[in-house]
Amino acid sequence: MARHRNRRTPHASTGICGLVVQLLTTEWTTESRGGAGARLRKTPLALVLPETWLGSDDGTLRIHHVYFSERNQFQPREGSRIRSGRSPFEEVEGFRVERTEAGVRVLLDHGRRGLPGAHAWSWERARGQPSEELLSVAPGEWGRAVYNERLSYWDTGHWGYCKHVLNVGLLREASPEVFLATEPEHEAVREFLPRPSGPASVGASPARIATAAP
């Protein structure tokens, strides 16, 4: 006999729910500072999230990392992982995503470049300020944080550059295209002047921050 559905039984979620982090990393050298290389490295600020994440919020943290490199002509390499349990924070590149009572906040650690703790930030204004809060996200909102950096490759001694874009949301029944189809409620950008050689200048261009109202 067919089993009737209890009217009080909740329907399965058809959207993405919970804490979601998308990190887009673009890495290049002086070869792509101009011309065709510069056009290729204009990578997107957001991409579609994995459809396998559709479903109810089970308290996990979902991380979607997409890497663009000059070495493979800026073709995207995607990876994703799920962090089970309600960890109070997660570190991705120089970003720190922390759970709060009100939602989530994103900090930028000025002492971290590339792999966390690997290098010291070489910007004069960052000295004495180990980290700063870039933005906060409430349930149902999402925000975007961006920073760039200059890297020294230990094996060749050459310089490289990275741009990191973090899209983070406390989503409710969101489409996998949420970061593409909607505007962030909050946005923060930190831009530092990249030098082709030598350490970053003390007179590097000041940081820029923009916060969009909900």
C-alpha cells in the first residue's frame, strides 16, 4: 500500500544552505603584467557553486577553491571540501572566517601571505596591526573580500603575484549561481602596489575598502 506523506514532514531543500566559502586565486608573473597575458588574467570574481551542495544545512562548512595560474594559461582548476562540525574558524590564504553569535566575520591577517604564517606582510601601514576585520555577514547574506600580494619564489628567486577573492555566505535556499546572480551585501578590497623587483615600496598605494549597504 502506498505510504502517504505527512503534511508536517518538511520538504527536502532544493537550494544551498549554511556557511559557504568560495576562494578564487589567480597567480601570475611579470610575463602577464601587460598585453595578451594581462587580458587572460582578468579572471572572474565569482563562479557557480557545486550542485552537489544542494540540501539542508547540516552545520558543515563548504569550501570551493578555484585556482587560475599563468602556467596553464589561467584555465580554472577546481576543488571543494566539506569541513564537518561547527569549527569556530577557518583560515584560507590570508583570510580568517570566524563564526560569531550574529553570523560570520572575515578578517585579513597582515602577517600571512600565501600559506598561512609563511611570510611577513611588507606594507608599512600593516606594522603593528596584525589583523583587521574586513566585513561581517548575517544569516541570509553574503559578502566579498579581495586582496593581492607579491610572492618570492624560493626555487628561482623570481617574483610573482597573487589575487585572492573570497565570497562567503550564510545562505538560505540559495541557487548555485548566487555569487554570480546577486550582488554582495558587503564588500572589502585591499589593493597593494606590486613591484616588478625588490621589496614593496613603503609608499605603496593605500588600501581601498568599499561597503555596500544591504
